[in-house]
Amino acid sequence: MSNIKLLVFPLDLDVTRKFIAHAKAMNITVVGASSEMEASNSQAIDTFVKLPYITDDNFEESFRKTLQDFSITQVYAPHIGVWLHLKNLLKTDPASYQFHLCQPCPFESDWEEFEPSYQWSDDFIEEKDKTLLPSNNNLVVRPKLSKSYYAGLHRQFLQTPGQCDESKLAELAHIARVIPKGDLIEIGAFFGRSAFAIGSLTQQYGIGSLICVDPWSQEKEDQGEGADIINTNPDTEKERVTDNISHDFEEHVFQGFTATMSLLNNASFIRETSEKAISHYQEAADNRQLHQKELGTIPVTGNIAMLHIDGNHDYSHVVKDISTWEPHVIAGGWILIDDYLWVFGDGPKKAGDELLATGRFDLSYVAGDTLFLRKALVQ
């Protein structure tokens, strides 16, 4: 057990949950205190203490007693009034209060949640336009969106679990300016980090509907040689630590995905493997719409403007995803092969190189770990 003893006061603010989770992950003892709550049913803290309000005459005596009784070394105070009061106690009577007040102050801490997103937004807006199109065409490049929009997109993107990084987000924001109108298909969605970015950008530009294809199943498929560490099914792993892996994992991920995507009005899903989902997509195209109770109804054209392949990375699976979906990608549409550069194998790269060799693309490049291909306007 760590020698750090943390007091969280007031406990009843929502920002304390993440802070406490990080503290417990580092094996730190956490004492929670509140002036509002009579008790806490949180399993995350080790002990609960009721403290008077900071305006109460008995506060300082009760606070000092709490510090002594629990050998408190650090205090996290997410309320600006409480933080300023404790900082003043440390300044005026340092001999009586031997603890570290976690920094920065709550106002600065709140801004730190937004500052990186505004910095990313500034960097993206200031970046010179890329040569996204061949010089011999007259397609319109849409204007960049607002600074606040990009900051909000970046912040929501980072708050959604996933491995898609900021450089990929920037690339998605670039190509959203030239994607033709049509459907957007993502194979492999997980919690929806990249899907949210694609759906939000294309919603802003009025490009079309996003359909995510994923079985959201805990049943793992072999992803090829070199990927043994991620091929293992946690349900069958002999040394599995059962307390750390939820039996409801797949449903939790799916629910996280639908919560994320419910913020958009142009997104839906097909909960099937890629191979089985194509018939559902074609049926939706025939009906001109796709309905899912979790996300409502979206229009479907049957013309794919962007195909993002991020499913099973085994070579045969990537090839199958391409052969199943690529024929529906329209001229000027984009195909993205995620993990084209992949530490666990070369399935996406081999399949991507074979696709590129067909000559059906007039623009191709690698950004981060993803291969970007644009289907030629003239075949």
C-alpha cells in the first residue's frame, strides 16, 4: 500500500470519480469527505467522513482531526471555494496543516480539459491545405469548419475509448472536405472513437449517413501470425484473472458505442460480421433507410462515399472485407485501411498493396498507420 493518504473533499462532485479511480489504480488510500452527504455508498473510497461546511466555526477543528486520524498527506479539493479556503489555511497556519493541496486550482484544472483541444484546433486550421485531389479535376474543396467545432470534436474524440490517434483525426478532417456525397461505412467500430469523428464531420458537411459494421462479440477470431497476444480469448485463457474482465464486456462496449453515436443524427449500425452485414446493407439501400431502435432511422443511398476497414487484421479477412464492400465505393470515394503499418502482422499491408496495384485509384498515401486511397474519378 502506498504511503500517500488522500483526502477528497468535497466528495460529491462528479469530477472526483476519475481522480479517485486514478488514485486507486496507484494503490493509494482514499478518504472521502463531504458537508452535504451523510454517508457514501461508493466502493471506490476506503473511508467516509462528514465534515462541517468551510463557513462553519467548527470546520478547522474537524478538518485538523481528520488529517490526524487518517494521517492524510494530500488533499484533493475540486470546489473552488474549498480549494481557496484550504490554500489560505496552509498560508496562514502552516504549522497546523501538514498536507499537500493538489494543484492546480479548480478553474485552471477545468480549462486544462479544453486547452489541448483548442491547441489542436488552432494547429489544424493553420495547417496549409493538402493536395488532396489530382490537379486535373474541378471538384470543390469544402471550407474548414470553425475553431470551436474542431475543439469540441477533438475533446469528444479523446473522451471516447479507442486507439485512433490525433493524427488520424486530422486526416479525417482533411478528407471530409473532399469526400463525395454518399454512405460512410466503418468496419470495426468498438466504442466509436473514429466513427464519431467520421459521423460528426460528415454530418457538418451534409455528406451522408454513417453505418458501423461490428458484431460487438467477445468471441475473438485469429488475426494471423504475430498477433498471438491479441488472438487470445479472455474467456478461455487459462490464467485469466476473472475479477478483472466483465462477462458483459461486449454489451458494455456496444452500449458505449450507442451512447457515443446517439449525439449524431446521421449514424447507425449493423451488428453483424462484415461478410454477413453486406446483405443487410443492400436491403437497407433497397428500402432507402436503415432503422435501429437505439439510434433511430437514417437514409441509405447504396453508394459508398467512404469505406473505413478496421476489422479483423488477418490477411484473408482484410481481402474479404475489400472484395465485399469495395465494389460499392463510388468514383471519387475513399477507402481507408487501418493499421496498414501494424506491429502484429502484415495482413492489412499485403491486402492494401494488392488493392493499390489494381490501378483503380488516382490518389494514395499513408498517414500515421493508415493507408488512404481515393477511387479514380475516371475508370
